[in-house]
Amino acid sequence: MDETKSVEPRVEVKPVVDVVPYNVDYEEALEASSHDDELIFEYPTVYVITDKSDKPRQNRLPAFTVYVGETSNIGQRTRQHLDDDAKIRADWKKLKDSPHAEMMVVGDQYFNKSLTLDIENRLMMYLLSVDHIQHLNNRRTNPQRKYFMSDQFDQIFAGVWEALRDKKPELFPVQKDVENSAIFKASPFHSLNEKQLAGKNEIFDRVEQVLTRAKQVDNEKAAVIFIAGQAGTGKTVLLSNLFNDLVNSQLTGDRAVTLLINHNEQLTVYKQIAHKLGLDRDNEDIVSKPTHFINEHKKPGSKKADVILVDEAHLLWTQGKQSYQGKNQLDDLLKLAKVVIIVFDKYQILTTEEYMDDEAIRELEATASRTGNTITLEGQERMDASAETVDWLHQLAINQQLDKIPDDEHYDLKVARTPDELYQKIKYLDQKKGNAPASLARMLATFDWKFVKAKKLVDGDTWNVKVGTWELPWNLQVKVKSRKQKKKNKTLAWAEQPQTIGEVGSTFTIQGFDLNYAGLIIGPSVTYRDGKVVFNPSASMNGHATKHRTWKGKSISVAKELLRNELNVLLTRGVHGLYLYAVDDALQQALLTAAGTKHILEDL
């Protein structure tokens, strides 16, 4: 045993929850209904104020506004909200005047200030993902570091959540269902690890330096803050946290912070987060696509933004396309803001429209070093896998080497003998909803089968992934009959939509998102020759990756590089496991050999 570590006694937290109308008579109601007056009135507590809308939604589900807080004195804090806050803030006045508002107060004998602050923050993270909650109020984040019982926090929070769920199941769903949502995974309320927190502090210091100067850096272009890191290293969590804090910071002006993303499904997630937290209250375009932002801010009279945050900046276009008439979106953004914070991974550049060579990437990094900061995140935050497993996947995609699959007690990495075995395993795992860590399992494939989204096939046919006699439709094709589900699907990422268990996802729908388990069909564009993984562009149907493009005045092909990145993205989607099948006979045999006897997917 490490004698330098303190061993905390295991405690059994049994929180009490009192639910009372939220109005001037709250104190009498609490005293009348309280299970334990001392825990509620004498100890630190966490409270949740809810207000149900009078207006029914089209899907007939109730809509709630929720406020989450913590306090050492519930009586004093509630009087402050009802008397003082209601006079100066419209949201508190609305809660005070609502006949439907209720207050849930949670108490326990082990609650202390740090613990209640962490429970408050975790409740914000979870409630942000609940479908019934349209608005979530609390303008701060309070993740704590070490304190008494911090090592038991997950267990304590689970007990608090279940106690609240017993009272209001519509607001507190099954915990694992919340954790599987795309909003949850991009929430700004995740606790940052040491590297992320240090990076955040550096970024805030740099933003303050730039914004308080009379002249911006370089006079013409923005200061660049570069957040680098490979897939799953926590870049999106850091950026989401920065976005929320910068919007609510005194550093930035009104309508002066914008988050940009060139990925349709991730755009939907960020828009939902911004709307639920009220970040879009004064600026409906606070989350938007780069082209829209550029076109709007190039209009006469437009002011420079204080801060632009760009998630998945490797998806920015480096040539004109559609309504974008420029030559390089990042260059344009640097002229329209004082600070540009970008999240970048060169191994996730997927199309020729996004292509940058290594020299251009080095120039971008040099600009960040000169005018801002470079924050490099390392360590796998997405995958519950050993360093050896992560390295094996990196070797396969990036270095094109296929070694023996390492043993990993936390991560299930196996090779299937047939695509149907792969699919049956994914369906089995997805059916185990609520039984962690199973559920949210989906099929994926390299883009090696034809799919033309704009071209509908006749007689209900679909564009399919086909291997021998086995086939399954490509993503975004399985029709949904329920109007209620159709409406709900508009707010869900591809993998969260229930019908997509009958589809195969591509990088166009899964990039930027997690799965608990991924079943990956590696198509014929990835082969194995002379002991090395080899990419074959002629077998790919991804025209965005295989077509030539003009770069520095020359027509070039970067297909092999982009197909390498496509495989890299697909290999790193699974949090708890990945199952592989290769169409190329030599690659499939090499994978089976690498699997040995321990890593072959067995029949169910």
C-alpha cells in the first residue's frame, strides 16, 4: 500500500429530498414536509427549482425551465432569490410569479461546501441533456479538486440522482441514458483534468492580454490560440468549457463571442447547448457555420468579434466552395476577430477541401506560438483503453503497421470472422440499454460503397454497404414513421436516433461523436501488402477524399493521406470496445493472426 495516500472511510450517503411549491410560503412548506429539519436547515444543501411551461409542445411532453444551486443556508438563499433577484433579473421574477414552480431541496449529514459545489456542477452537466428541459439556469461552473470524500463522489452523486429520480423521473431519467447523449459528452460542465485546466487558465490569461490592449496583435490578424491533440484527448470538452465561460465573462462584450463548426451534427449539439443555457439570448448566431459568420461579418459596418472559437478546425475549407467565395476560411476568420481559438488535429482532415500540407500546418502552429498560445492535449479521455491499445490503433491507421493485439482488461478489441457476426454483436450490445457500459453501439464503415445523398433510389431501395450476401443501408436512409420520433430526431445526433441501429455510419455522421461500442467494416480501400497496411484510392467511393485539388498552384492527389485519416477517425469512436472486419482478404487474415486466440469475436 502507498502510505503517502490517505484512506478515507467509506460512507453511505442517504440523501433526503423535500419538494415544495416555490413561493413566499416555501419555508413553512419545507418545515411541514421535511424529512429532517436539521439536514435541510442546518447543513449545506443542493436545490433544484423547476417551472413547467403552460404551453404544451407539439410532442405533448412538458417543457421545463430549471435552476440548480447550492447553499449553506437554504432559507437565506431562497429569500434572496424571491426578494432581491426577482427585482433585477427577469428569469427570477418569472420563477417567482409562476404557479407551477417547485423547489427540490437535497440534504445529507455528509454534505460539505466542496461536495455540494461538485453536486451542483454535476447536476448541471446531466440536466443539460434531459429532453424535457428547455432552459437551464446557473451562470457559473464550480468543479472542485480534492476534498474529504472526493474519491467517493461518483457513488455519492449516483445516490443523489436516484433520490431526485424517485421524486421527478421525467426530469431525472436513467443516469446511463443521459451519459450516452451527445449533449452530455460536449457539456461545458465536465470537470477538466490537470492539463485541460492548465490550458484553460493559459488561454484566459492570453485572451485578457489581447482584449485589454489598445491595439490587437499584429494589427491586422487575430491572436491565434491553438489547441492540438489527437482524437479523444478532450479538445471538445475544453473548448465547450471555454465557450460557456467566455460568454459569461466580463472580459468580452455583448455579441462578441462566437463558436463555429463545419460539421452539421456537431453544430446541432452546440446550438442546443447554447439555447438551453441561454447563451443565444442576445445573439441567435452565437453558434454557426464559418461561411455564414464570414459572409455576415464582411458586410459594411460589422465589428470584429472579441473571440471566435472553432471546433474541428481541421474541417475549415482551404478553397472556395458553395456560398463561400474566399480562398481560406481560417485566414478570413483571423481578419474578423481579435482572438481565434482553434481545435486542430491534422489526422482528422478528411476531404480535399480541407487539405493543408505539413508546411502550412507548421506555419499555423508558428503563428500561434508568436501571437498566442499552443496547448497540446495528450492522454486518451474518450476511450477506456490502455496506452498499449491506443498505440495499437495509432500504429494501424497512421503508421500502417499491424502488430499483435494487446490484452486490455478495460477495452474489448476483437476481430470478427464475418460482417454478420459483427452486426449481431452490435445489435446485442445496443439492446442492453441501461446496463452500463453496454448500449449506444453502432455499425461503421470506410466510405467504400456508393452513396449519393441527393439521388433517391426507386421502390424504396437504399444505398447499401454490401459484403458478399450481407448488406445494410448507409446512414441517413432508414425511414421513421412516427411523427413524434421524426421531430425528436432533429435534435439528436445520428447514433442517438433509434432507427440507426439498422444503418452503417460513415465519418460524415460519426466524426466528433462517441459510441460505447463500434463495429467497423474496413472496406476494400484498405489493404495489406508485403507486411504493411496500404491504402487503395481506386476502391474508395469517397470523392471528397480521392479527387485532385490545386495546392500552391499544382494539381495534386492526397487521397492516401485522407483515407489514412478516415480510418483513424473510425478506429477511435468506441469508448469501451471496437470490433473489426476487413473486406480485403489479406488484411482480414492479418487481423485474425494479430488477434490470436484471445481477440476473436465469438458467436453469441
